[in-house]
Amino acid sequence: MKPNESQIRQALEHAKQIYGHGEDKYYIAQTLLYFNHRLEKLEKVHEAASQYLKFGQDEHEHSVLLLAVEAVREQEAHEKLDDQHDFGL
């Protein structure tokens, strides 16, 4: 069942507190915060793609879409570097 906006805000606030205090034994708070951040970036891609298609593949909308996709790619590249450092590679 989908939570309402108030429930989402509460869950994120609690996740920040739990994660910030180092009490996230099963990484649930960390995972929630990560997926929320990722969702925000992907929602921008979705919105940009929708606008791009809606306005007949306008040049400006195309550049907005490319920027949104690039932001997701940059996050993925940063995460890969973090993963490599975690494994000592």
C-alpha cells in the first residue's frame, strides 16, 4: 500500500535519525535514504522525458533530458568508485 506524503516525510526523518546515530543494524534506514535520493533523480529523468516527448522533441527539452540522465550516470559512477574503495581495489 502506498504511503501518503506525511508518512513518507516521517519515515525519512526517522531514517535520518536512525542512520545518523549509527543504530541502523540491518541497513534499512540507509537503504530507504539511498532509494529516496535515487528516486528523486529518476523522477527528474521521467519528467524530462515526458516533456521532451510532449513538446515534439524540442531542443531545449532534449538538453534538459540529457542533463537529468547525466546526473543519474554521475551518481552511478560515483557509487562504483565508492564500491571499489570499499573493496580496496
